[in-house]
Amino acid sequence: MRARLVLWMAIALLFAPPAPAAPVDPPAGMILVPAGPFAMGREGGPPDEAPPHTLTLPAFWIDRTLVTQADFARFLNANGSRGPRGERYFDEEDEDARIHRKEGRWAADPGFERHPASEASLRGAAAYCAWAGKRLPSEAEWEKAARGTDGRLYPWGNEPPSPRTSHTARHHGDAAPAGSLPGGASFYGVLDMGAFLSEWTRSARRPYPYRPGDGREAFTLEEEMVLRGGLTLGQRGPRTATHREAMSPRRVRAGHAYVGFRCAREG
């Protein structure tokens, strides 16, 4: 009888449904973008946004807001403003810089601590993300985090920018505290994607269709790199979530007042 009971218990365990996976704690300040397809690019815009095509990405995490001046000051205190080969991480001498050395330590200027970090070079942005245990997003990841799966024109939907969704910039680099415009939240709830500064990505600017394995993610910085998001001043109109701005190899070595960044990591 005992042997029969043990046999039935073994059979029950064999066919029992698997135990649910232990919940994964989300990384602080990050949002999960699930695996799956989305529509990248569009018709009717600049030529380099076409053709629209379906791209499938694995799951990834992305920062909910842009990295702040205070965040980047902590990185500078831990790593300095130059890399191991002398590469510039931060343009501290630019008059638009909002982080300065005070008594031997880097600190955000008073009143700018929560503003998006600017004047970080592309190498500096990548080094910050690595220091934080993350990496820069690709332009495909950035666009999916902004547009989701409904093909919206802007991160918040299809209506043009308004004070509810975007900061009204008076000059390049003009911003407000990161995360301060919840009305501009993207499909997945990511903030700041069309509100303030343009954003560094790790992608080289190559024609569509987007092919992740064609070398555009090699990060050699020997060809034009892609900026995403941000505001446009002048008469060219607002930037959409599909907008691609090219930055030359020379210019990615420097920081810029109108360029910030956020980090990503595998899901």
C-alpha cells in the first residue's frame, strides 16, 4: 500500500504544473518594454525615416526619465571627466555646462540638480551607463519605448506638442526638471522622450530597414551616430518619435547643451 502511495505521488509530481516563477524586482527607475514587434519608421516624413517596417525586439528595460545633472556629477566624482585614453566625458569648459568643480568635487549648479544632464559626450554617456550597470539604448529600442505598438506619431499620442507634454524651449539646452511633464508619458509610461533634450543612442545612422546585426550597433564612432527625441527650435516644426538626427564622428566626441541621455539594459 505504501509503495502504491509513493508511486501515485511521484506521478502527481511529474504531471503537476510548474511552480510560478519568482517575481523579478524591477530595476530602480526603469520601465520594462516587453518583447515583440512594433512599427518602426513612417511614410510622409524625412526620407531617412522610410520605409516603415516591422521590427521585433527582445524585452529590455529603459530609464523612466533622463539622467540628471546630479546623477552625472556623482559619476564624474567617481570617474573623472576624462576616460582611460584621454577621451572627453564632459565639456566642463562650455559656458552652458551646469556641473562645476567646487572644493575639489563635481556638483550640479544650484537649481539644476534635477534637470537633465547635458554636455556629456557620447563616450561620457556610454561610460555613465556602464558605471551604473546599464548601457545606452539603440535607436530601435528608443523608438519602441516611445511609440509602443500603436504606431503613434509622438510619445504621448498623435496630437502636436503642448505645454502639457513638452517644455517650451527658448534656446538649445533649455529644459526643466526631468520627469516633470507626466502628460508627455510614452506608450509604456517613459517620460521626457519628446519634452526636453535630444538623446544619445548607441546606433550608427544607416538606411532603413533597420537591421540590428549589420554593424550599426558596433559603437566604433567612425560614422554618423543617431540622436533621438528632443525639441526643435525655429520653423522646422516639432520632432516626432520617428525623427533621426545625425551627429558626425567629430561632434560625438564633445558634449552639447541640447543633448542628454538615458540608459537601458536587457530584460
